[in-house]
Amino acid sequence: MPIKHISALEQNIESLSKIVTAASKFGVLLGGTCVVGYSLAINHFPQDLSVGDGLLFLMAAACFGVIYVFFTASLVALGVSLSPAVRMLIRLFVWGANSFPRKRKIRQQYEFAPFEWLAVPCAFFSIIMILTLGSRDPVMYWSLPLLSIGLYFFYSIYRYSGIKLKKIETVSNAVLHTAEKETIVQLGNPQNLRKAQLFSVATIFLVPLALGGVTGQLLDAAMRMAHVRVEKAIIYVKEPFASLISKSAVATNRNSPVGYTAFDKISVLFKGFGKTTVISFQDGNTIRNLEIPNDQLIVEEQQTQKTKSPN
């Protein structure tokens, strides 16, 4: 592999590494904020938290941070994978716009990040997530690919600014006076380049959260990963709380402990924090939420088992 290609590959890996590191550090903080937002969304905020609850809260926040960082990195990788087509379309647009008489020609200020084969595996996971999220909301089929292209533009700004900063630092630290030192001003203002990098990273990390339209689904997935949220659980509830749950949810095929009533296909929205658990169930045409003390119920997570066909 030519030295030029190896250097470009190292620069791309370094740029991606810095972005992922910055996103990971901010991920837990953002995850904690989103967990609080999830609590407010279901109108439940846990009280009387213990030290163990605090650790579980950090775990839930970290789960969301990991999922969100992976989701964002996959979108950027998809944009990098689509970069050859994107760059071609941009060139055609610039050429077409400059074909008309204009006082000032349109010029590209930043170089686009090149295509890298390392981005293809992450782009594959991005496609899987787009198909999965799109099955619930068809708008995701076109909004997320467009979002990935937008993130690619900001990734290119971050990368190009980093290349300029490294070149300015190299030329400035040179012992001998070279012709490049006289033209160092043309490379740009280092302070402005750092601001461009910071703005690009912030945009890459925050725009999917604000405009991706999938924050709720990602947060639900993180809550399921942390076992704070359980879909279609089996619960065993004592009186008087058992009488508040719809009779249509009673699981007659379950052996309940003495003093408990079994209910099937109940969504557990929030458990593990504090002294109460929030459940959700269908009651006629409405969906009701009920807060039950932890010592009044038992939650059993359903696990699908594959049955072996007889030989």
C-alpha cells in the first residue's frame, strides 16, 4: 500500500477515534439526562433511591450512551460509504451553478472525507437499524439516509480542519525557515479551525438526537437492555392492586403464588429504581399506567424458547 494511502488511512482512523472518544465521554451525561426525560415521559420519577439504585441509574445511562454512540457512528459510516456518489452529485451541482453568469463562483471550502472500506461494516449495521426503525415509522426509510449524508459533511469539516491544524503545527515547529512558513496564513486561523472541529463534533453528536426522530425508540431499547423496561412481561400482583388491573389480562394458565394473581402480556415501564414499579396494560380502548410497590408484585420476563422438531 502506498505511503500516501497509509497516511490518509491513519488520519481517518484518528479522526474517527477522537469523535467516538468525545461522544463516549458525553454519552453517559446525555444518557442520564435522557433517563430522567424517560421518567418524566411516563409521569414517574423514582423516590427513596439507594446506593444500588444509583449504580443502576448509571448503568441505564451508560446503556443509552453506548447505543446512541453506536447509532451515530453507524450513520456517519453510512455517509462515508455513500461519499463517492455524494461527491459526484456535489461536483455536478457546483458545475451547473457556475455555468450561469455569476459575480462570484461557487467554490468548495472544505475537502470531503474520502471513501474508506473500514466504514462499510458499520454502514451495514446502519442499514439494519434503518430497516428496523423504518418498520415502525416509514419516514425513517428516507430521513435517516439523508441524515447520514448531512453528518458526513460535518465529519468532513472536522477531518479537514484537523489536517490543516496538524500542518500548521508541523510548519510552525520547523527549525529552519521554509517557504511554507511564509504561506502559513493561507492555511487558516488555528482558533477558527478548532472552533470548526468543536462545532462539527457537537453537530454530529446532537443532531441525530434532535432531528433523527428515533430518540424514543433508542431510549426504549436502552431501557430494555438495562432491564428497566420489560415488554410483555408476566407479573404476579397482590391485592388490592390486582383488582385495579384489567381482568382480560389475567393469566389463567399460570400457577400463582399464594395471595398473588398472575397477569400476562403486561408492559413494565419502569422497575429497579426506588420502591415502586410502573406497569402499563390495555383496558378496553385505553392504555392505563399503574404504580405498584415492589413488595406487592413479582415480575417475570418472558423468554422465547426454540422448540426442536422431532427427528
